[in-house]
Amino acid sequence: MNILILLGSVIGGVLLSAQSSINGAFSRKSGTYEAAFLTFFSGALLLAILILFFGEGNILKVFEAPKWQLAAVWFGVGYLFLTVVAVPRIGVIATNIATVIGQLSAGMVIDHFGFFGGLSVPFTWERLLAILLMLIALRFIYIGNKKQRAKFE
């Protein structure tokens, strides 16, 4: 079962990269806010239908959730908006690598301190090295993107 979850996560990553690229191209035609709006609006419609037919709980329970948990909504909005802005300027791979670096860095802090009731996993020099190597990779990718763009300008 874990292999299916892992495979699903990989597929999710593929879909996220495709979505980033398509939204970046779409934003050049329609505008950044418009592309972000369409993504959230269509996603909200789809989820409303899924909740209607497959929902398991009471959507009004959202009003009983701790306010800090509701902040996740704004994090998702921020992520999507920043992705729509970044992809046309620095490319899909640079945007995705930067996103992963941010996710892993935040995850390491969250794990280290056991925030949000998660498992406490100490920060180690190996984890620091992993982030540093990813930053180096991001630098090489970004420089390569700039060189490619310069050829076409």
C-alpha cells in the first residue's frame, strides 16, 4: 500500500509541474490574477461536486477549527500565485526546485521541533548538506535558463 501512496505522490508532482507550466503560459495571455482565479474557481467547483456526492463530514465544522489551521488556505493561495508569477520569468524547473527547497527547509524545521504534533526528527549536518546541494543545483539551473533565454532574445 505504501508503494501506491509513493507512486501517487510522484504522479502528483508530475501534475503539479504540468499545472505550473500551463498556468505560467496562461497568465501571459490572461493575466496573473486571472490565471490564479481560474485555477481556484474551477478547483472549488470540482470539490463542491465531490463534497456533494462523496463528502463524509460536515463542512460547517470548518468554523470550529482553530484559526491557525485555517491559515493553510492562504499558504495555498500564496503558493499558486507565486508559481504563476515565477514560471514565465525563471522557468518550470527553477520554480519547482526552489519550491522543493522551500518545502524541505520548512519541513526540517517543523520536524526538528515537532511542530503541529508531528514526529520530532533532529536536524543533522546531512540534511543541511542536502539543502546546500539543492541550492547549488538551483544556481546551475538558473544560470542555464538565463543563457538559453539570452540566445533567443
